[in-house]
Amino acid sequence: MSDVFLKRLNEDPEYFEFWQDLREYCKDLNIPDKKEFVDTLPILYKRIENDGAGYYIYEGLRSFAEKRPKEAIEILSMLEERGARETLVFTPSILSGLSKAKIEYSFEAKVLEYLESDNDDLVFSGIDAAYRVNFKSQEKELEFLNDVHNLFQKIIKQKSTKHIGIIVRFYNKHLNTIKGAKEIIIELLKEKIPSVQGEVARSLNEEFKPEEDLEYFKKSLNLLSLTEPKFNGVYNTIRYRLKDVIVSHPEIIAEFIENWVLNNNQKLKGIIVLEGIIAELYLKHPKVIQSLFLEWLNSDNDLYKASLQFIISNLSSKVDAVGLPKESLKELSETDSQYVVYMIVGYILDRKYASEMLYNILEINYNNVKIRNLIAALFVNYLIKNYYSVTEILKAKKKNANKVIASIIEQIIEASENYYKRVFDLELVNEFQPMDKRMQYFLKQQNIQMQRLMDVSEKKQPSFLDMVTNINLRAGKSFFSKYRGEYTEESEMQNFRSSFEVARVQFIDEIGQENLRLMWQNMKRDELPN
């Protein structure tokens, strides 16, 4: 298998069965011709670079070195002679295998030799090997880790970002063994290096858990909020690693979300990278998200409120509507309650979310004339004018409401129905509507021109199918076809229909509505109308 695989790879590196053959080749790696193997490694590396499935060859080499250490040492020397990145990248796997082999081999000295080299690629392999090697004696391990740690300090001071990510991987593995490892990682995270952020994200709740050092976990996670939104893979890793933390420590996740908003004030739209985390947090701890929304709406920091429209835009596809916590609403003063009402209509564009939040405030303050009149007026003059379906939301709420709130809902709906009746009774003016015959002629000419453009732009290519007779198989309202020599079951065509509600006044008077929301957004507590 080895001869065939290497030969095919040399002849055609892109051949179709490559991955299947690689897996078989690496199961029990045999290297009868070491020179041929080493000569082929640059081709192999180019094929597997940046592909996770390439781990087969690395694992195969590690196992080979452990079982056949003498042959592995020969190959290691050949790789070092080449001195190129495409061959040196395989040395850490060999050193890892040699560290487990039964023969005596000074792999520690070899790793330290790599780290002190002037060859940048050899240094990188040394860092990777330092992470991978294993020790039979704890005493030797501590001595080795101390030597590596001292050399790493020199590398870090050189400010070479090429090696920083894998150095962080090493420190994550020995977080509680190497003194000062946590402080080093925190300082490196502050540099906003993507490779560092990726490594720390990978280690969250895996190599270090919140229960072990809560403050360090929070610091690391909050510094990860500095990650650029374009690095979606880092955020996917964070979400995966935080699944259990969302259940056990929801307050840490809420703090992370807040820090993300503060650290990405120019890229708030990018908060979509937290969509899955926020949705999962709501499903596990709905009150945490409700409290977070209320806290942000009542905050004087406009960043929080501005980010809400993007969060809700992403969340609304998974959660129908999120309200505000009634226990917290009870603690708000009259001024704060009014302020939150204005912030809702100023920043919350989703009709279901805005309706739910306003209704929650109404439930708590229905005896306060000022607040209930304000909410009723906003329902009539803003929400329902834009979305008639809000009346259905209120009718559903009315079923479980007390008499006072039910009466307020009736008044809101009655005023809204009167408005819509006056709108529908307006005479339809068709002054600019063209005649039916003229429109038919226009559409006919337009179709002719479109067909001519298509005929010119799409050159007809000869096709074998042009010689085949088209046959439509039908059976009344149903149809069937022939697939793999057999006729399928009869199927019937179905109608699919979808619809969505467009904001009426927003569509008619976009500038006026934007101006209105801008006025509400800039409301100050000491300027609220009496």
C-alpha cells in the first residue's frame, strides 16, 4: 500500500481517492523507502495543509516512532537536513512518539535545540513538539517545562505573531504547572492576535473550567470579546465550549455579551456572531436575557440600546417575543418607567418584541394614569398604525388581563379600528394609473425585448438532449416520473404561500418615522413630558 500511495501521490497530488488512501496508509504506517517517503512529504503537506483530516499522517508518524524508534530517528535526521517548513512540520509527531518509546532518546535536548535555532520553521516545530511530548518522570517534566518557559519568554519578547498561538496552546496545557502561565495568556489576549484568541477559545471549559478559577475564566472570556466579528470560527468554538457554562454560570455569559457590545462599538451589526449564544442563554435562562434587555433599555449608554435592534433581529427567528421581568419593573420609578417606554419605541423595531415589552410595563403600571395613557397612545399612534396585526396580539392578551387592563385594550383597539375605517373609506385616486390596454401592450413589448436580449447573450450549444423527445407523464391532477428504471408514486402539485406584514406608515413616510424614533431615542429623564 505504501509504494502505491506514494507513487500515485507523486504522479497526481489531486487524485480523487487521496483521502481514503491516506487513511489506509496511516493505519499501520510502514516506511520501507525512507528517502522516497521524505521526498514525498512536501507534496503531502501541500495537500493536507489547513485540513483537519490531515491528522491521519501526524498520528501515523507518532505511532510509527513509538513502535520503531530507530527508523524514526533516521527519518528525523533526514527531515532536519532538508530544513524546510514542508518537512519540519512532521518532526513534532516523531518526537512525540519517541518520548513514549522504550529506548533511551534525549528528546528533551532535541526540543530545546529546536527552540534555540535560528531557523524560524525549526523553532515553530520545537514549540509544537514541546506541547506534544510525554514524560515518564514528573521531575524531568518540571525541569523541561521550566527550560521551555524561559526560552518562550525570549520568543514572546521578539513580538513574532507567527509562534504566539502555539505557545499559548502550550501554556494552556500546563496552566497550573508553570508559574505565571495565566498572567502570560491574559497579556497575550490583550494583543488581539487571532491565533491566540483561537487557542484560548479552544481551551475554554476544556483545559480550564470556571470552577477551577472563576476570575481567570471570566477575564479570558471577556478578553475574547475583542475578537474581530469576521473570525466566525473563533466564535463558533466559543459557543461550543460554553454550552455547559451557559447552564451553570449564566451571569458569566451575560457579562461576556455586555463586554462584546462595549468592545465593538463600531461593529455592532457583527453581534450576529453571538446569535447562537444569546438564543441558547434565553432558552436555558430566559430571565437573564429579560433582565439584560431591561438593564440596557434603562441605561444611559446608547451602545447597549443600539445593539438591541441587531440582537432582536437575529433572535426573532428563534424566539417569538422576549418581554421584560415584572419583578424588576416593579422597582422602577415612574420616571424610569416612562424612559424605558420611550426607549422601547425608539430602538425596538420588531412589533412582537415591542408589544410584549410595552404590555409588561402596562401590567405593572395600569393604575398609573400617566404611564398607561402614554403606552395606549403609542400603541394607537405608532405600533398599530404600522402593524394592524398588533391588535391581534392585544386581543390575545385581553383574555387573561384584569378588568382595568382589558378596558384599556378595548379602548386601544377601538381607537385603532376607527383610524383604519377612515383610511379604508378614503376615495381611491387613480389619476396616474395607466389604462389596462396600454399596460398589456407595454408588458408585451417588454417581454419581446427581454427575449431578444436572452437570445443574443445565451449562445445555443448543440446538445444530445435536443434529439430526445420530451415526454410529460401525467395522471389527472397528479404526476409521476421514472427514476432508476422504476416509476415513482403519484404526487400532486401543492400550493405554497407565505406573507409578511410591512410597516404601513414606515413605508409611506420613512423619513417622518425615522425622525419620530430619533426623537424618542434622545429623550432624557429630566426632559420627559409631564
